[in-house]
Amino acid sequence: MNRSEFVIVTAVILFVAFLLGWFASWLVHRLTRVTTDEMNDLDRMAKELHEAEEARDHAMTYLQTREGELVNQMTQKDAELAAAMDGLRAAREEAEELRAYIERQSQ
């Protein structure tokens, strides 16, 4: 093989390699291309996700507020219960004292 043939064969091989590379690149871009329908779906899903996150945040805020209200009500009810129990205890002691007094007076 002389020098001219070698240059021609090398040029043909390089050209074929270039064509194969270009075809592979075109094929990869063709297969991985995102369609407008897919972009619309992605936009819709992103919007729904954002709305769901906002709804979750509102629900969390509502739950925290409601929990605070319920804890406050429970604290008030506990205080009222303690006051009622103290009043009942005092009334029982007074009733016991009155019974003892009546018994002493009747004897």
C-alpha cells in the first residue's frame, strides 16, 4: 500500500467514524427529547405539588392553632375541676363538722 492509498483509506475511515458519531448523537437526542405533552404534564404536576404543599402548610397552621385552643380549654377545665373539688372538699368538711356538732349537742 503506497502513501496515497493510505491517506485515502485513513480519510474514509475518519469520515465513516464522523458519520457514526453524528448518527449516534442524533439518535440520543431523538430518544431523549422531551415532548410538549410531557412538559405540560410536568408543569401540571409541579402546580399540583405546590398547591398540595400550600394546603399542607395551611392544615399544619390550623392544627397548631386548634391544638393551642384545646390545650387552653383543657387547662381552664382542669382549673375549674380543681376549684370544684376544693369546694366539694370544703363542703364535706363543713358537713362533717356540723354532724359532729349536732352529735355533741344531742348527747
